[in-house]
Amino acid sequence: MTSVNDVAALPELDKKVSQDIEKSATAVSYEKVDVSSDISDVLDDEVVIDKAEDVAIQVISTRDDPDLPIFTFRLVFLGVGLSAFSAVLATIYTFKPQNASVSQLFCLIIAYVLGEGMAGIIPTRGYWKYLNPGPFNIKEHTAIVIMASTASTVSTTMEVIAAMDLFYDLKLNAGVAMFQIFATQMIGYGIAGLLRNFLVYPTYAFYPTYISVVNLLQSLHFNGHSTLRNGDSSGSLYFAAIFFWEWIPQYPFPLLTAISIICLVDNGRHDFVRNLFGAGSSNEGIGLFSFGLSWTLITQGNPLVWPLQTPLVLTINSRNGLGYIVLTASYYANVFNGRNLKWMSSSLFGEDGETYNQTAVIDSNFHINQTALAEVGLPRYTTTYAISQLCYNVSLGSAITYVFLWHWKELKHAFGSMQFLRKGHADVDDPHYEEMKKYPEVPQWAYAALFVVSLALSIGLGYAGPNGAVLIPGWSVILFTVMAAFFALILGFISATTGFTFAIKYAVQIIAAFIHPGQPITVMYANLFGNASAFQTVYLLQDLKLGQYTKLPPRVTFGAQMAGSILGSIFNYTMMQTIVTNNREVLKDPTGTRVWSGWIIQSINSGSVAMGALGKELFTYGKPAGYWVIPFGMVIGLLAPIPFWLVYHFSNPESKLAKTMKYLNIPIITLYIGYLPYSVNGQWWSCLVIGFVSQWWLRTRRPGWFVKYNYLMSAALDGGSQVILFILSFAVFGASGNAVDFPSWWGNPSNLSADRCKST
């Protein structure tokens, strides 16, 4: 058996996969996998997965059947239907206090049930064969999942449109709004085409959060290893169990979302206890020693998916160790003069501690009224929110240096020889990519054309504001799009190798504030092109990798994403309008409720005012608030990884010191110090326990069970919990306009927060 340190090691990107396999006597022989083989033929249940990226070889089969029908009636019917469904659900999540998203596993399970149903019910003879060409197969299933998950990716454009509606009473034309959502996504797709050789094809780019998706797809469709097709109903049992359980903590018994013995003893009497230990209600506390039993919240930490190195030692320790210390000490030491403000909130506040009156200082042209500003004063951040922004900027700066220091060889290989501009297939030694060479690629000119057309459309829409208002000038669209391409390279690499992404919006907003001083709307749009386009690039890269794992032809993957983006743009916008109209005042409230919260939209608005309208006043060195250090955090971050790299570089590579230096991922550590002061936090300690059991004990002590069931269980739990939450949102939570509150009792108090830690 391998040691914990061996399992947790970072991917050794400079070694060929084939070399690693040859070194292991029990390794998987992927060269022998063919269309007729079963997963069980190539997966050794007793293999202990050592390096993180080995999961892509030992858990996922390279099996492929190029003759499977893909463009079927089932693909169109289910793809469109589930795209609409997931887009609506994702939009609902945007306005929830939980920082949740629609899981691809959820889309996958629903698609499978419906696809199998259609294959069994629709006749296969005569003209019916065009509607039902045979068994529901893995390729059409994957295409449906990609369509639905793409539609469920809520664009930052929609959030910007919601912020303008809520805080500026500025309503865009529906056509302009939907085209803006679509165009900004397509810019990201164009950028992704240039990064495929570096962030899709190689084995090290294994995208750990996608392993469970692929594992379940292959388990469902490949005979011989299918736990569901061969009488093993484990996946169905997990799905049913969480479906019937999850409604309890979500509706009648919300205390179960954040169980804290300390809070139960204190019963809402002391603010310090609430701040440090509270976690059940929106913006209540940072949840020290609070354990949740709601999978909707627990799955935010991906405890069954992320490799051991990321969730356990780094993210959990930094989030639940340094994060608690830094945030609590900063608040009570009155850092940033925020001691008299709320403990947690992403809103802006005035000198009196009340919500900042931004309408008084912004004129009808959405510029700063200096006379009114002198009377009202500058806005203020809560201490925890300011610390969070600082940590995010340090994290971003360190991510740039980290990638260049530790992975220069990979960068040089992909970009130094200009491989990404070459026609045809790349020179990559990866078993999955070898199987993909039989399919034609999407040519680079197609990505380039999509990028140019989308950029031109975005520039035009920047001049289509209400009453002829210029939302953002064309030159700024181009500038921040170039910036997004650079950030996408860094974000993509971190996501591909660890499963993490980084918040870059604060850095983009600060840069935009100095380029467009006193223009809050323009800064919001600059953040849109500099931030959202980068993340859209990463999403496309992830789905291209999913297609590579399941041997879906690249052109089908590309088409599925385009279709999902179009449908998502329509349903994201229409559902957003419904929610904003029916819950307007709650969404503007700095605290929100347990059911609805505008914290995501508020953070966008806060950035537009503080950084956009008042960037120079707030973030220039020497100002009383001291916020200048927030943008300076990027400089600190650029320098932070260097000492660790130098120690490693001049140490014996086999020494514990060198291994420790390589193990410490500074971008992730700093990111999760600032991750806590948002929304609800009752899930992280549960993630710690579950992650340790899954990614260490099961992975090293029960490798057979881990390979066969771990990712299947993750998929089923995600699917069941999201189905029931969708039902509850419309049935009782007011997504359709009418909320039905559960009667108050000890487990659902009306005068205390959900975990009984805060008086209301």
C-alpha cells in the first residue's frame, strides 16, 4: 500500500503516462483495450491509485465503438428538454443563500432514466427506427449531458443584468440581454480552441471533478462492469435514499443543515459565538465545528471527487484553520475599520453602519455626483469581505507565478513550439486521445471565426443600452478579452490538475476601476469580459475532456455546447426576470433569508460602486480606509510561491523538505482563507470527514470498492438531492411566486437562525 504522502502528491507532469504504467507490475494495460472489452477486463480492483492523474487511466476505460448512432431523436428531445430544465434550476441557485450549482451528475442520471425509457417504449421497426435506432448509448448520453450542463452554466452577464435591474432600475431590452449572455460565452469558446493541446489532450489535464461523471457513464453503458445493469442497484438506492432524506433538512428540519453543539448551548445569546460557530442561515457565521447533514451543501466541497491533496490537507485545513483565525482576528482587531459593521455581508455600508445609499451619489448618467458624495461619504466593506477580496487577489497572483515556476516545461511544450496552431492531431501520449484520432477535429479557423464574430457582436451590444446609453466602449471589450485569454491559461491549468478554480473578478474589477474611473456600469461590463469569458473558456475545456474520455467526436461536443449555450441564454434570462420581479426587496436586503438571497448580485453591485464609481477614492494608497492593500495583494501573490520553489529547487528532490515544498499549493491555501465569509457554512467539517474516508481510507484500504462505487455514489447523491431541491423550490420556496413556510418548531425556529445560534 502507498502512504498518505504518496497518494497526495501533485501530478508529476514531466513523466509520460506510459512510463508510469510500465513501472507498476499491477498497472493497467490500456493498449489492449478494444471495442469488445469490458471495463472489468482492464480495471484491477486491487490497484491502489498513486498519482492523482492515474485516476484517468485506472478508473476510466478507453473503450470505443465508432459505429454508435449519435445524432438521434433522443439526443434532440432530451437535450433540449434537460437544457431548459437545468438552466432554470441553475438560475434558481443563483438567488439562493447556498453557493450551489447544477451538477453534471444530476443531468446525467435524469438523461439516463429518460433515455432508457424512450429506448424501451418507442418501437424500433419500420419508420420508428428513425426515432429509436436501438439501445440508448454512451455517446448520445454524453452529448445530452454536455448540452444540459452548458445550459446550466449561469453566465456572469445574467448576474450583471440582474444587478442593473435591482440596484440601478436599468432594464435592458430582452433581445439585447439574451444576445449579450450568448456572445460572452462564445468568446470563451473561441479562446478554448487555442488551448486544447495544453489543457485537453494530455493525461495530466485529467479534471478530477469530471471523473465521477465519466465513471458513471461507462458504468451505465458498458456491459460487464455496469453496477446498474447487472443486478447491482447501489446507484438507485443511493439516489432514492438521498431523495427521501434531503427534503427533511431543506424544509421541515433546517437545523440539520448546520449542527453545532456550541450554538445549541449558547442559544443565540452571544454575538461572538454566532460569528465564529454559526453557519445555518445566510451571512450568519463561519461555522467552526459545525456539521451539516444536507448533501446539497456538502457536495459544494466535492468530498467524494477531489483528490486527497486538495480537499483534505490544503483546502480544509486552510479554510477551517487559517481562515477562522485570520477572519476572526481581523474583525475583532478592527482591521479596515469594520468592527461596527455586520460580521458578514457582501453589501456596501455607510458611515452609520446602514446600507450605503448609492442612488444618492450616482447621477442619471450613472456617473459619480461629487457634491452628493461629499455629503454621503465613501462606502465601507465589512472586514471579512475585505479580507476575502485580499486573499482572492493574493491567490490569483500566486497562481500565475505557481504555474510558471512549477510547470514551465508543459507551457514551453505547448506554446514554445506553437503546437496549438498546428493542423490535425496533436503529438500527445495519452491513451484516451489515441482513440480520438479516428475522428475529425474542429479546425482552428472555426474557433477563430466564432471568436471574431462573438467579439464583434459584443462590441456592438455595448452601445445598445437603454436610451442609447453606452454600456462599455469597444476598445475596452477588446482589452479585457485579451486579459481573459491570459487568465484562462492559468485558471485552466489549475482546474485541470486539481479541480479548483480561482476568483479573478476582484482583480479585474480593480483594473477596470482605474481604466474607467467613476463609471460603475462600465466596470461591471469590464468584469464581464475579463472574468466571465475566462471561466467560460475553462467550462468548454472541461467538456472537451469529457468528450475525449467518452470518445464523443469533437465536432459533436462543439455542437452540443453551442446548442446548450443558446438555450441557456434564453432560460437564464427569463427565469432571472421572474425571480427578481417576485423577490425584489429580499434580494436587495444585505442579509436575505434562509430561502432567498441576493448575495451574488450584491457582490457584483458592491464591486461596481466601490471599485467602479469610487475606485481611486477607495483603493489609492494613503486613504483612511486602507483598502489600497486589496489590489496590492496581487503583487504579494506574485512573490509568495518563490521562496517555496527556491527551497525545493536547491534541496534533495527525495527529501521530506523538498516533497513538502512541492506539496504546498500556495494559490489554493490563500484562496480558501478568504472563502468562508459568504452565505452558509455548515458543510465544511462534514466535507473533511467524508473526504478523508473517501480519498484516503477507501482509496488506499479498499481500492476495489473505491473504483467501483465511489464515483457512482457521488453521482447518485448529487442527482437525488438536486431533484428534490428543484421540486421544493417551486412547491414551497416561492420560485413560482408563492412561498409556503413550514410551521415553526424547535428544529425550525422563527426567532433564531436555523442552527439556533443567532437571534432574529
